[in-house]
Amino acid sequence: MDHNRKPVIFMDNMLTAKDRILIQVDRMSVSFPIPSTKLFYLKKQFFNALSDVSLEIRQGCTLGIVGESGSGKTTLARTLVGLIKTSAGNIKVADNIIPTRDIQFVFQDPLAALNPRLTVEQLILEPLDYQQAKIDVQLSQQKLKQIMQQVGLDYSQRQRYAHEFSGGQCQRIGIARAMITNPKILICDEPVSALDVSVRAQVINLLKDLQSLYGLTLIFIAHDLSLVRYISDDIIVLYQGRVVEQGDTARVFSHPGHPYTKALIVAEPRPDPEFERQREYAPRQSHKELKIPELACAYAGRCQYRQSRCMQAQPERIALSNKQNVACFYPLK
Amino acid sequence: MQPILAARNISVRFNTTKGIVYAVNEVDLELNKGEVLGIVGESGSGKTQLMHSLIKLLPENAVLSGQVIYEGQNILAASAAQINTIRSNDIAMIFQDPMSCLNPYLKISAQLTEAMLVNGGLSKTEAMQQAIAMLEKVQISDAALRIHSYPYQLSGGMRQRVMLAMALLRNPKILIADEPTTALDVTVQAEILQLLKQLTAEYGLSVLFITHDLSIVAGQCDRVMVMYAGNVVEKASVDDLFYQPKHPYTQGLLASAKSQSGMSDKLVSIAGQAPANNKRQTGCPFYARCNQRIDLCEQNKPVLRSNGSQSQACHLYG
């Protein structure tokens, strides 16, 4: 393995590089057995964490995955690296991708993800120990210096422990640790949610810089839309384990097709008192009294545009344009 | 007008094994009757410690100085019993994470009625009736059934509604809300914020709203205090703060918040990071990150100066 990999430059296939699909997911479902509470209840029940998910991850691009807590976004990311088994459908991975080697994670809470007993140097170099080839001390120090510099850490602080750093710096350590093995795909699971507002952009911009330097493919998971719009080329909106909308980020933001996507955009507070004073609140949909049949659209209970058809079947994915898909019977115009 | 709650010269220090931590430095605060005062700051800015000091909820190693005047009385000098009465009857709080504030072993019925039974002198049936009525008020459907749930059976948004109901049941005069929606999904957050706004108006509450998110302040507050590294750096009405921010930190924070809401093309941040709070500040605490600093700022800590309704602690404004 080449440990001094130069930044990838797609000289000969510059134009086609972005069309190259690294991971293709086709109608994939993931379900978990629900532990039975009854002793002799033999029929096993399942919780569908992901249902019928299809997506493509293109080389050098950023895919944003957005959804509320429990929508399945982390399950999706973990399934892509093979940490969770699929129960239906399949995941095709390009020949040159070995998931355990070429896909790395950056986690939400940097302090929780870093071993408190290891120094920064040990933390960043640790992933190399699990790679096949061992490298000598001199080379690893060289790599360490390079990566610490790239993520904006001071090499002279390599003997310190994670708790001595601020949240933003810990996330930089987390990113350095992920990047040390030269991954092709970086999965960032809410990498800035735990950080202060004024330092979030520093980390996002760092990820963008690393992406252009190494031709990295990014999967960016978030619970709201606020930062996704800056980093993602494509976006996927998950609701209760289903992809409700999918497409080009700019397009989805300017013309959301699914009522849920629109609700997410509208619900976001804005730092503008005048705008907030004009805000109109959507009537609260109380779905508790309403009996939603099992085969209904997953969002029917909360949807303010619900019609009778929505209660009878799960909507299939339809294309609004070549840049946007939506799973809704009555997509918004 | 006499403020309903006023704090004078509040400082909070912690004696730790690694030395003194300066959490809050000489902060003044006035909460007027019926207003919502926002306290904005990032982690470590001292906003939560300030709030805890107002009703003396600090841990044992904290050294608190200053005065908190409520109804002509200095709360900080009051006896434990007096403070408990104030906490129970006058000043209610809701917190960021409702799950860690609700007792997982008790049904919410027991937790909602506890204060009424202990301090309110109500019978169990009366207390239950009031609790159910209040759950309806915070828009929990099937309140009569749900009151028998345990906290784990409720969603995050529901739990926050229960917390709010618990706070309002004693008919307080002041509500302290510490990041009440930070742990919630954005659509649920919108619902809770709307509910809070509606109920505080209905009950004529004076609210201290603590948050790290300027966007929430825009929609919820009448006046705002911005904190940085234990200091108040700017105080203004919500419109002044958002449309003519004075302090460079407020300007930077607002630019970051705006860019994250898609109101600008580029994602903005403030370079650097907040200073460690284990030293007594001699210069301006924002000096290292400030893009408008002058020589004076390094050695001379600016005090809060007011020009009309807006005040800021910055040498740029004389």
C-alpha cells in the first residue's frame, strides 16, 4: 500500500470522475427484531429501521442525509460500511473500494469518540495499526505531522490528551484520525452538532478543503437542513426509515416537493426578528386521535395536505425532474 | 419601572483541584415584568452558571458574590427555607434535557402533583384535576390517560411539555428556560417555541430565556444579553441587536447564525476559540479573536457602556 498517497487528481477522466458511482444502494431494507415480551409468543416481530432505500454515491461528491432523530440516518450510514446487515435489497460497491479500509467515520461527539487515555499522537496513528502493512516510526511521524497540519492542529501538541482540547479541536483530531488511512469515502455523522455556532463553519470548511485536496467522497448526516446546504451536492430526506425526497441540494431547497421537506425548511428559526414576527404557524396536526392504517404513507399522520389516497397506500418514488425524486402522491409545486 | 428580578454584580468562581475557574464576572441583569430576556452565549460563556446563581443552585465549590433582588429582598442572603419557597412558588425553571430532570421511577402524575401537595395544601383529587387541566393547556392529547405514563413512554417533545406544565402549575411569576429546545427535532422545536410564547403571554410571565442559538432569540425575546467568557458584552433590544449589533463578537455570532440559516452565500465563522477561564481577565476577553481590535484592548478590559437603550463592552465605542 502506498502510504504517501499524493492528492488524487483526476487528470485523464476529469469530466467523468463525478459520474463514477462508488456505492449503489438498491431497494435496501433493514429491520431489527423486537425482543418479545411474552414468553410463548413465537411470531417474531420486526422494527423496520429502513425501508426500500435506493441511492447512489458518486465519486468526489457530497451526499447529505437529513432526518429527525429515529429516522434511520445513522443506521443507513452504518449499513453502508457493513456494520449492519441488510434484510432486503442490495448494496453494490465499486471494485476499488474495500469498506473497512476505504470508508472512515467522523462522529458527532468528538470527546466521546476519542479514548481519553491516549495522546493525540496515539489517537491519530491508531487506525494504522489495524491496516495490513506496518510502517516505521519515521514515516508515521512524517504522516502525523502532515495530517495535523492539514486539519489545523499544532504538531507540538501531539503528546496532549483529548480533554485538553476544545470541542472544535477534538473534532479536528477525529477528522485527522479518520484521514490517516487515506480513505476514499468519509462518513460524517453530525460532525458539528455538538460544536458552538461560531466554530461550526471552521470544521465544515476543513471538510470541504480536505475533499478538494484528496478528491474525497463525503456522506454528511444532519438532523436539520441548516448546514447541509453548504456542503452537499445531493441530498436525501429520510422520514421513518423511508426516503421521502432526494435530489440536487439547490433544487430541493428552492422547490421542496415533499410536505415533510417543506416543513423542515419552514420550521427552521431565522436570526431575523422581523421575519420571525411574520411567521405563521402551521396548525398542529394531532395524529394521536387519528387511526393511521399500517399501509398508509408514513407521513400521513402529520401531513397538512393529507388526502384519502394517502391513507390507503405507501407512495412510490416519482421523478419531479431529472434532478429530484419525491415519494408523495401530491407533490408540492 | 422597577424590574421584577434584578441581579447586581454577580460573580461566580469555582475552586477546583486545578485552581480557580472564573465562570461569571461582575454581571448585572434586570428582568422587567412581562418581558422575555434572552441570554445568548456559547458553551463556557457562563450563561447557565449565571442562571443557577440567581436562585442559588450552584454546587458547593462555587463562590458566589453579588446580589439578587426579588421583591425587595436579596435572595442570596435568604435562608434555605425562604429560597425553597421562592423556587416553589415564584420562580420556575425548565431545562434542556427533560429526561434527566424527570424521575424515571415515578409516573408523571406523581411528579406533577408533588409541589401542589407539599406546598399548595391541595387534596390529591384536586391536584390531579389541576395537573390534567395543565397537561391539556400544554397541548398533550388524552391528558387524563397520559398523566399515568412514565417519562420513558413519552417522546422528547412530550417530556418538554410535561416540564412546562410542571413549571406553570404553581403559577410562577418568573420562568427560567435553559435551552428548552436544544435536544429536540426542528419541527418539534417550532411547536414548543410557539407554545412557550403563547403561554408566557397568557400567564403574564417574565421569562429568562437561555440559549446558544440567536435564531431562537429573534423569535422569542424582547431584550437580549450576549455573554462571552463569563462577561456580558452587549445588551440591547432584540431589534437593535439584530439590525445594528455593536460588539464585534455579536457581529461575528450573528454573521455565523445568518450564514447557517442560508442568509448568505458563504459559511461564516469566528476564527480561533473561546479563551480558557482559569485566569483573571485583564484585557478584553474577545481580544484574540477580534477582527477590529486596537492596542488598548489587550491590557484594558472594557466595561459595559450604554448609549441609549443599547450597551456594549467594547473600546471601539469610547
